[in-house]
Amino acid sequence: MLFSHSQALFAEIQMPVLATSMGAVLTLFVKTCGFRYQWCRGPQAHHTHKNPVPRLGGIAVYLAIVLAIAALTYALGLRTALPALAIVAAVVPVLLVGFYDDIRFATPKSKVLAQLAGAALLLAAHRYLFGGVSLYELLWMPVWLVVTTNSFNLVDGVDGLASSTAVVMALALAAIHLVAGNIAFAFLALFTAAACLGFLPFNIFGHRIFLGDSGSLSIGFILGALAIEVPRGDSSIPWVAIAMFGYPLSETVLTIVRRTLKGRNPFRPDREHLHHKLRHARLSNLRAVAVLCFVNAAFAAIGVMLALGASRWISVAGIVVLFLATAKSFGYLRARNLAKLRRRLGASRPEPLPDIAGYLPFK
């Protein structure tokens, strides 16, 4: 047990349960309001559903996290909870632009600006909490938060994948911060996992509600902030954070390479992500989520072992091997497929829908 007094016991045991319960209750409420007030957008070309579905599940997840943090503040005091409160406050610009995108449309530029605003708020909080901001944090944190937030948004493509990915990553981050003694960050990671777990049943079993950009962007921002707060030791490169985001970052790298080689705009959506390929390989939604959660858990396990003192270079080698194994399993390293991609560079007219033939995994 972390603390001896009763309020700490309440924090340790009951608040994660509170976050899960509130995540479920608020998701049900937002889903009901979404259908009643038509908070829905029709499916786009890269979506897998056909009918309008409420896309504001992220609001429910965020509110569940806020309520759990409020309970943490009451139980352990403002000073203990302040670092977690800083992250929860910094994510507000990202949440708002995601909310607008879910009901209207937000440009990629506006999303990036909101993420930079959130990074600026977090840097200001660092200066207040820790007495200053290092040059490393000033240069690295905004770039890291923009990249990780958008990389997490890329994995939100099939029912239950983003929230399951968040649960795995958040639990691993909670364990790392707990061992490091960062109590506020550990509880925030635990609350994020619990809130996503409360949302998950309403998303994975049928098209009832989606996280939307309000959820995927804000959860990605929170997880990115928690990952960058992991102690780096004597390394200038946050290898633990990179390992924790191994699956989303792998998806991002492979997506940029694929779209660039095909002569497309790297920011143009398509239906050739890893989760799409699994579905086109005739895996069920649950099996596709399970496969990618296994990949995510493998990366997270490397990050945990590295944080607990495993050899840095062996861990980095493990990250590289796991990335290459993922790329090869999904056909990215096959000479035949790479040759097809090169030939398509000369195509003068873009295809109306992405071509998935020839890129099925395990074929």
C-alpha cells in the first residue's frame, strides 16, 4: 500500500472503479444525447461503418478522468494531484478542436495548432511546478506531443481498437510511474485506462458510439504527456516513451512511407492501415483488435523492462526488431509489393478509393 491513511486507501482502490463506472455512465448519456440531438457525422471514404454514429465518446472519457482527478485531489490534497491536473488542463484545447471536428469539420492545421497550444500550457505548468523549463523540454515536448497525439489518432479505425490500445499503454505507464514514485502521473494513467475500459463495451460491440477526434486526440495527448514524463536516466533520447508508443508510431511511419511511395498526400486518409488490412484479410473485428493489442502489448513490455533497468541497447534492438517484424507481417518488406508501390508513383490520377489488393497481410 502506498499510504497508510484511509483517504489514500480510498484513492488506491475506489477511484479507478469510480473512473470505470463514470466512463460507462457518461458514455451511455452521451450516446443517448448523440442520437436524440443528431450529434453525428456521416461516414467518410476511409471509415468502415455505413450509418451515422455519435462520435463524442471522447467527451465521456475525458469527463470521467476529470471526476476521478477531482476525487484524487480531495483524497490526497492539491499539492499531490497538481501534476496530473496540469495535464488534464493542458489537453482542453485539443479536446475542443476534436469536439468541433466531430460535429462539423476541423482542418489539420487547426488540430496541430491546438496541440501546440496544449504543449505550451504544459510547458507553463512545468515552469510553475518545477521552477523552470529545460532547453530539452522546450524543444522536444511540443514535437513529441504533436507526433504522438496524431499517431494515436491513426489507430482509431475499427471498433474498440483505440480504447483497447489506450488501456494497455496506460496500465504500462501507470506501473512505470508507480515504481518511479510519480504518484499523480500513476493515478492519471490508471484513471485513463479505467475511463477507456468503461467506454469500451459501448464501442466494441456494434456501432453504438465512437471516440471521435475528441477522444482519440485528447487520449493520445494525455498518454504522450505521461510518456514524456517517464525518467530518462542519462539518455538524451526518451527510449521508454518511444517504446510505449511503438505501435502508434509504427503505424505512422508505415502510413507516411506507403502514401509517399504511392504519390499521395501523406495527410490524405485511406483504408490501408494495419487494422484495415486485418479486416480485409477476413479477420473479425475482435480478432483484429486482439492481434494489434498483442503488438501494442509487446512494445509496452519493452518499455516497462527498459524503465525497470533492462539494457538500453538490447531494448532498442527489441524495438527495431518488433517494428520490422510488424512491417514484414503486413507485407511492407516484400519486394513484390515495394515494386508495385514504385510503379504507382507515376500514376497521374489518384484512385477514388484506396487499392488494397496485393497488400493483404499473411497472404
